[in-house]
Amino acid sequence: MKRQKEILVMDDDPSVRTMLTRVLAEEGYRVRSAANGAAALKVANTAPPDLVLLDVKLPEENGWDIFGRLTRKWPLLPVVVITDRPNQLFTALAAGVGALVEKPLHIPKMLQAISRLLRESVETRLARVAGKVAQFHYLPAWPEAQATFAAGNG
């Protein structure tokens, strides 16, 4: 029997955590969640997840700080950054994030990005972390931008 992939969901909004936990569990993932960076790092240290969904806006530390701490310890950990903050695309690309999903979330497309990231090769992850050209999933908040981005980078 295949081991369930485990996803760590970090978001300060309890309703977002609950919704994402429910959606991911329905897709067959094992889900753990955390409301802040300290709790997330504690959860990850107990058993490293297969993927992290990370909100940029968190109490105490911001999501980019948590991203740095997680990826220093687990450099090949796939991370999907979720945010309602504008202008995070170039930061995400430079950091080596696997996907950037802007709120409001487009759940089906987010699930596709998660599935692809969990299946990608170690070589692809290494390339992204090293700043080389690698698959990157960008899901802007508005459908028109998604169509434009997809057409320009298809």
C-alpha cells in the first residue's frame, strides 16, 4: 500500500486552515496544520512533511522567514506559497518556491500544482533551489491573469 503524502498547512486564519485541511484530506492527503511559524516548525521537526502550503502573512514571523527556516533544514521540500499580498511573484521565483497561489484560492488549480510538485524529480527541485530554469506554478488571483500567464509561458 502506498504511503499517504503528508501536507503541512500554515495559515493564521482558522477558516482557511480548516477548509484546506478538509479539501486536501478529501484528495487523499494526510494533513497537519499550524497557525504560526513556531507551531509549524515544531510539527515539521516531529516528522517532515512531503509538501508545505505556506501563507506569507503569519503572526510573529512572516511566511518568508518560515520558508527560509524550513528550506535550510530541508532544502528539497516543495513549498506552495499562498498569499493575498501583491507583488510576491519575483520574491517567490528568487526563493525557489515550487508554486505561488494568490488568494482567493482557485482550489482545482492549486490541487493540480500540489500533485505536480509531489511527483517532480529531485533534479527539478535541485534546479529550482539553485536558481536555474525549472517548472514553476503561478496561480494569480484573477482568471484573466491566469490565461495571460499560461499563454505567454505555455
